Amino acid sequence: MDSESAVLCSAKACLVTGYWCVMTAHEMNFPICDYDAMTPLSLYTCPASSMDVLVHNQINVLNGTMVRIQCIFTSCYKMDVNKFAMNWTYQENTNETEEMFMTYKKGMMPLRTDRFSDRVQFVGNLEKNDLSITLSDVQLSDEGVYNCYVRNPPDRIQGHGIINMFVVTECKGRGKGREQ
């Protein structure tokens, strides 16, 4: 592996140019491929924006089903639950206003909204930097933009993942080739 890129085993990548990391991969809860998990990351550098938020940019969901909306972040810093913050918001395609429906600030707080009621659940794992949620009984009105915002001090930037969700009423190919 060259010094320009260190590929993290769980499909997370950190381009190594810029600032120094001072934790081991083991302390950060993700090993670097082809390196011992105890190799100090201070031997490598991390980008100026040392946080990345990994999401699927677009998802298609069948009306009436449940969907997992994935949001995973990488950081050069181990998460401190007393400083860490996260927000999930929803935005209609025709509206610029974001509606917050889940937040974390020293504890997970699902916000009951008229739109989602109790259909949203946190299913991630904070120890693995997984902030994923599920939305059950997906409705046509759930179509829109889902935003996952992450703050993990001492990272200086706020991470942001944007997911465009489209709701379909039938799967393509369903019924084709079948005789009634």
C-alpha cells in the first residue's frame, strides 16, 4: 500500500495528506488493511477534513416496505459521547426547509413528527460510527432528501451525508414473463 492512500477494511477510505492522526486504528475501532491494528496512525496523515460521511446518494424504496437508510462516518478521532452530536433531517423535494426527526446530544432522541410518527428507529451502532436508521411502512409522501449531519470534536468540520430517496409503487420486472 503506498503512502498516498490507506484503505480501511470496512470500505472506509482516508486519503493520507495534510494533518497528523495520533490514535491507533485499534483505538478508533477500525483496522487499516494490510497493517497491524495497533500501528499508530500518527505514522500516516489524514486530510484537512478528517471526517467523511458515507451514504448511498440515491435509494429506491418500494411503497409499504421498510428501508434501512445508512449513514457511517469516519474520523481520525475516537468518538466522545459527551461532545459528539448527530442530526437526521428530512426535506421535501419541492421545499428547502429541513425537518429534524432524530438527534443525538449526550443521548439518542427520536423526535416524534407528524410525518414519521413512530415509523423511524435508530438501528446504528455508535461504537462503530454507524448512524443508520430504519423507516417502516414507507409512504409516497416519504420521498425526498434525507440528511445525516455529524459533529465529532475535535474535528473542525461538520460531516454531512445526503440521501435522495425515491418511493416506487411496484418493482420493475414484476409480473413480466408470467402467464396469468
